[in-house]
Amino acid sequence: MLLTFFISCYKDDEHHTEEDPLSVYVYAAGTRMHQDRLQALYLKNKLVIELPYTAGVATVANDIQVSGDDVYVAGSALEKEGTSYRYTNALLWKNGQAQVLNAPPSKSVSANALFISGNDVYVAGFYVPESVNATSRAIVWKNGVMMNIGSTSIHTRLEDIFVSGSAIYVVGHENTQGGIVSKYWKNGVPTVLSESSSTTYAKSIHVDGTDVYVVGYADALGDRSLKLWKNGVPTNLISGTSVIRGLNVSVSNGNVYATGYEQVGSKYAPRVFKNNEPLPIQHSNSGHSYAFSSQVVDGKVYVLGQEDQNGAMTYLVWEDGKEIKYLTNTSQPMELHSMYVVPKNL
């Protein structure tokens, strides 16, 4: 499997001397270009922390979680093939120390999402065996030990993972001969979310008590929508004919938040919903704006996104719909898609 990536130049890290005015730490995982190769990293407010691996090897960071004083990041090492990249190793960083997650001999292997439950670290990903015409296979690592999820004969990709008690939930899609089918699995048992006639991608999962919430999107000619499933029953939060993406779901105090973006005219606009109702979010009307993930901390809604500001694509964080100017940065072109917010008083 190949990964294409938008390549841009970046400036050296800047030293920020102004006092941090925030009551939280916003961690965000992503990737930038560094010395002509992809470099995995994460941010802690304005601090940029590179994630080391073998010298000269390209890396990407896909997900981040914080547990106590420990910072965990899931990602991959890559090998360049022409203008694209191939995933070569699934990686888990703990406090900057990289661990290669074991997998069978593979053409491609990646760690896409992680979840911390007590002292256990769960990582969801996929691998493609070396055999001819092999399909991508969904896998979960628990404390580094691999287990297979789903079919071994149908292309399967996992996007997110959530653990509740002894139950491991993962969500993703299968690429069948008839089309894309979204599913979630509870301890390996699948629940079908969509039909192959509607190209649908499930991207995020959150479990609250006995309720299972999934966010994703349909991208078929007759069905373009941002979807929220509750216990397998879908609701379209946005429907239309242009590009629509649903990327993240979270639950706080019984309130369900869904995050994504949609095309409005020639521009993209961020979208955040609380209990199926849109929340206001400031964004530029002069360029594209995207919302990737959200989290509620101390009653405030934090949203990670990107925006075209004065011709430069910047990463930014919104707090209750308002841009946190302190965290907006135009000097570090990078891809950021995963966020974890921690109160400073913990």
C-alpha cells in the first residue's frame, strides 16, 4: 500500500518566549518534511517534539494519547517508491522511544490508532502479507502482542479503536468486490454499518455505557453525507452533493460530538455537532478550513483543524468555537490529524 503526501518546505523551529496563557496542554500528532524526508512529530501546545527512529528513515505519526506523565504515539516507518511511500514498519512511541510492533513478513504494515486502558496499550492497524494477491488484514496489538480482526480474504482497514472494560472495539471498512462496507467489531464480532451499494467510510468510534457511536461519511454519487451511527443506526448530520467528511466522534457527560468538514461552494468549512445540532465555529471565508477532531475538557470544546490564512495553510485549535491565537502557527507546514487535550492541573 502506498501513501502519497503533500510536500512543502518548512522553517526551523522557533523559540517562543511568551507565557503560555492556556489552562490545558493540547497534544497533536502529525508529520512534516525535514531534510527531504517525512518526520513524525507531536506538538505540546507550541513545543514541537520530533519522534526519533532510525536515521534517514521516513516516519509518520497517526494518533496520540496521554496517560499520566506518559505520551504515546502510533505511526509508521516508510520507504519512498518514486513519488509515493510504502509503509514498512508499525511503530509505537512512548515518551519518544520507538518500538517496532511485530507483524508477519509483510509488503506493508501500519499502526493507525491507539487507546490506553489502565496499564494496557492497544494499537489498531493493518498489514499486507508477502504472498501474491494478498489482502490487507486488520490487526490489533495489545501490549505488543498481535491479534487478527475480521476477514483474511477481504481487504480490511481499521481506522480507530476504543476499549471499554474487557471489550475491544475497532472500526473501519472492508473493500469487497461489490464496494466499500463499513463495520465495527466488538471482540472480533462484526456489526455491519453500511451496504456495498453506498461507498461509506467509518472513521471513529466511542463507547459510552452500552451505546456505541461511530462517525464516518458516505462518498457515493447518490449519497454524500456526514454520518453518525448509534448502535448501528445511522443519522445523516449533513447531506449534499459536494465533498463531505465525518472524521471524529467523542462523548462527554452524555453529550455526543461529531467533527468533520464539508465543501460549501468552492471552499471547505469546518463542522462540529453536539447531539446532532451544529456548533458555531469561527473560520475564514477567504480559504479552506477543516476540522479533524474534537475533545471536551473542563466543559470546553477543543477542536483541531487547519485553515488557509493569508495564503498559508496553518494548523489551529478552536476553544468553544473561537480560534486560540496562541496555538495558531504559520511557520510550520505540517499535517496534524490527531489531538489529545489534558488539563494542566492534573
